[in-house]
Amino acid sequence: MLTTVVTVTSTFLIGAFGAAAIVALLLLLISKELASAHSEETSDLMTDSLARTLSIGILPFLAVFAVIVGVKIIEVL
């Protein structure tokens, strides 16, 4: 009984954290795109710096996304 509860809980938490990571990735990508567009339009150094800084946060989320996709592919096979 206890192992079933732990399994269900851990499966739910993994799915919830995966969904949160994907949402965070999307928000960072949108923010970077908007900052890059504004930087190109106005030649503002502050938004150019922001656009480059957002790349630091995007890379770990891309790695998490790749792991999520890999796990889902393995589940299907």
C-alpha cells in the first residue's frame, strides 16, 4: 500500500515539475525574443544585455526539456 502511494505521488510530482519547466522555458524564450526585437529596433544596450542574459536561463531548461522528450519517447517504445 505504501509503495503504491509513493509511486503515484512521485509520478504526479515529476509530471508537475516537468510541466512547470516547460512553461518556464516558454516564458524565457518569449522574453528573450521580445528583448531581442526591442534591442534591434531601438539599439538599446540595456535590452541587448537582457536578451543575452536570458540565454543563461534558457540552456538548463532546454536540457530538462530534452530529458522529458527522451523519457516520453522511451515510454512509447
